[in-house]
Amino acid sequence: MPNLLIQNGRVIDPSQEMDRVTNLLIADGRIAAYDAQPSGQETVIDASGKIVSPGLIDMHVHLREPGFEEDETVESGTAAALAGGFTSVACIANTDPPIDTQATVEFVRDRAERANNCNVFVVACVSRNREGKELAEIGQLVEAGAVAFSDDGAPVYDAELMRRALEYCLMFDKPVLSHTEIRELTQQGVMHDGLCSLELGLPGIPAAAEDAMTARDIALAEATGGRLHLMHVSTSSSVDMLRRAKSRGVRVTGEATPHHFSLTDDSLRTFDANFKMSPPLRGREHVEAVIAGLADGTIDAIATDHAPHAPEKKMQELDRAPFGVVGLETALALVVTKLIEPGLMAWPAVIQKMSLNPARILGLSKGTLHIGADADVTIIDPKARWTVDPSRFRSKSVNTPFADWQLTGRAETVIVGGRVRFQAKD
């Protein structure tokens, strides 16, 4: 493995409160030194004008394998992750069969090792077969390598089961990742319940469907002392509940997706199923609340909820098409374009939410450029201007709502374990 010397980059590492231009030496797959000078024994990467950050981590990705390989595979999904600047992803358990056994966890980890792209960490099921009736074998799944637990795609509907999951996962210091939805309030819904849905005559999904489950799960986390993580927070009330719960010392964290701070429900006026997602795109007041939650630290992480669907599945009537959009290859640029360029957030805070905080939530020894740490590094060109062209995605699916958007910022070089795994091409 050749040593790498990254020269003249703006190194931003929130774990060390570092933000300075320096040289970074990588040796034997680890961060070796700062302010290093060339010795002639390294491969030199010129990062002048670029940002050098800990490898980005996406803690909410659907890789679809096993069972839905027509949408995505571990290999194609991790290739897309690299193209988006991510050195690690956490894959969600709503596969077929669901990831609720040691064998399935080991299968996914083996597929990731064979793909040899980025690091893959497994989020296993809370309940057997994701049916919400009885707990999965949490201890055995932890032993197999699961880093967290979630029935995402569906809520853990039984409150007693959720309470026991929080208590049991506490024994292993693992978080429960909650998909907050009251299904009776979302049946037949295709978009946010508001003025736009009324005008379009489309069945709505009220914000209360998320808010009621958010309140329940926060109450259960507070009662048990368990670790709760709220996935894809999308409503103003959920942001406020998260903020107040943190002030009381509840062990709760939250994430927001780029599409929930970049788009509103007005996008559905096109009747394009690529704007159909769960939770749905909300009204402007909810979008502003999510952005405020990111800016003030209430929302801890930015995650894509990358949910690929083959073209034939999305090319249906709006009420028949599945929920979900791809996000790995556009997330970083949307963050730059929608949060950094307008001055709503600064680079150190963004990198913390896309690297250090996801690592801390999932208990990973990642998200840092400390000396001796794994050399997972993302070199970002913060000024690159590019147009979203789904035909060039590494993902097998192209169900993006951002086709033809002009965006700023992209990953130029991605290093995993000391090896260059991705370099952008013009």
C-alpha cells in the first residue's frame, strides 16, 4: 500500500476542532502526520483550494440486497456512495429476507467485502421479519456485527415492543432507529396533507402522523434511558419535540435528508413520482424548521435515506408508484448549494453532521482524522459546478427529483483505508 501525501488542503476535522491549511500524510492505511513534507516515497495529491475532511458517513441507506437486486446491489450502491463522497454507509434491514438473522448480516458484510468499495455497516431488524410482533435476536445480531436496529420502512407499531427494544439495546449500547409514522393516518396518502394536496385532489399524509409517533418514542426513550434515533425528521413539531427532549437530557438524536430541506410539496404539482417519498415533502414552514434544526444543532446528522427503485416501478401513476428517491450521489452538492452557499451553515458544522456525528451515533471508530485513525478521507471541491445527469449515476436506479439541477460542490477524491477508491472525472 503506497503512502499518500495530501498537500495544501483545508483540513476540517470537527473531532479535533481543526480547520487549517496543511499537509496530511497517510501511511499503512492510517493517518500518520500533519505538516509533513514530500520525501519522494509517497504518492502526492494536490488539494489546493479543496477541503480535506474525514470520510463522509451516510447512516441511512437502502442497498436492497438481498431480494431487490433489480433496484440496487451492495456493489452498485457502494459505488454510488463513493461517487457521493461517502467512505462508510449503514444499510437498512428492509430487504427480502429482512436482515434479522446472523446469516443475513454476514451475507451483507460478505457482499460488501467482495465489492471492495466503501465500508458497510449493518442496521438489523428490531422485530423478527419486520412484522412488529416479537423482538429479533438482538444479542446474536450484535455478535454478527449489527451496529443499530430499525424496522425502517415501517414503524415499530407495538409500544410495548418498542419499549423492550430500547431496554434490550441499551444492554449493548446500540441505538434504535425509529421510522415515526402512525399508519392509520397515512393510508392511501401520496403527499403532504396541505393546501397543495387539496388543490391537486390527492390524498394527503398529515404531519400529525409523524408527530404522534415521535412523541411516543421520545416518551419511551425517556422512560427507559434507551438510545433513540429519529430517522428522516420532516415536520416542525418533530424538530421542536427533539429540541425539548434534548434539553431534558433524553438520549435522542435525529437526522434530516437533503430532499426534506431542499424541496417542498409544491414539487408534486408535476405529478412526477420521483417526488414521492416517505415521509413526504412538506410545506415551506416545515422545511424552514428542519433547516433551523440543522443550523442550531437540534438535528444531529444529514443522511440520504437512499431508496433506489428500478425505472419500471417509478414509471407508474402517482398513487401506485413506490415511495423513495436515490440520494447518495447528490447529497453533498445539495448541502453545499442549499445550506453552505446561502450562509445557513458553515463547513465545519456540515462535516460534523455528515461524518463525526453519524459515527458517534452508530458507535463507529470513524469520522476523525486523529493520528492513528483509519485513513478514510474525502477531498471535496467546494466550487465545482455540475449538472445532475441520472444517466451517469453509479447507482442501478435513477429515481432522483434533482435531474438537470445545477449544483455546487462535489467529492473529488475518496480514500478508504488508505487507498484511493474514487476520483472524479470531468
